[in-house]
Amino acid sequence: MKRFLLPIGLFLAMACTLALALKRGDPQEIPSLLVGKPVPAFNLTQLEDASKSFGPQNLKGQVWLLNVWASWCTSCRKEHPLLLDFAKQGVVPIIGFNYQDQREAGLATLKEHGNPYQLTAFDADGRAGMDLGVIGVPETFVVDKQGRIRFKFTGPITPEVLKDKLLPLIKELKRG
């Protein structure tokens, strides 16, 4: 009987940890170890022009959004009209991050649905995305003027998320 106590105890501890984590709040607001830290350095070719590159250092001094997406992602298509409308407002630059995709497919998606991005970094193999802690697409990061990640949202942005979370944070960061 004693030999079963340790496995049962470990199982109960893991179950309690999982239950507490699920009760903490919105599952789309998955905590990221990178919040408060600089955007990991990367230098990727741009989706639209492979002869040009982009890295987070290009936007130092600006508040900006980094939106991770892929042509094969149905949830990305769901948030796309909202991003198009938000981009028209010109509140902050929106940088696309085309993740684990084919260049032609990404370009075709933007041509068909419109392009909300100032530019799109192309991460075909997903290595830079791994450094960002991307666990799925879409994901959106708010980056401050110093190049630090201030907020990460996993899943498609909704009008409520934009109004209640992203816009207030963006306004605060732009003032500071």
C-alpha cells in the first residue's frame, strides 16, 4: 500500500496545480516570462520583399504591436478585419510576424484579405517565434518605447480585448 502513496500524492499535487492555474483568469492571457523584458533580438527578411529585413531594434523609441499570424490559421482570419480597422486608425505601427508559413501563401493571404501591417517579418522555420515564446497563432504583443514586451495576448483579438486591454495600455505607454 505504501508504494502507491507517492504516485497518488504526486498526481493530487499536479491536479491541484492545474485546477488553480485554470481558475486564475482568462486562459488567453497566458503568462509569458518575456513580459517586462526586451523583445528577443531577431533579424528576419520581410515577407513582401526578401531583400529587406526587420528586427525589433528598427522600432526603438516607438510603441508598437507585433501580431503573429499564418496563412493556415483560421483564428488569424477571424481577427484580421479588426486589425485592418485598427491599422486605419494609425494608433501604433502594427508589425506582422508570419510564423511557420510559406512565403507565397502569406502573400496570397494578405492580397486576398488586405494588409493591416506596416511590414511583415517572415519566420519560415519558426526559430524566432520560439525565442518569442509563441505557443500558437494568433498571438499579439504590445511593445513599449524601450523595446520591452508589456503585454502578450494569445488567440484572436476581439473588439473587447482591443478596447479594454490593448488601447488603454497603448495610450499609457505612449504618454510615458
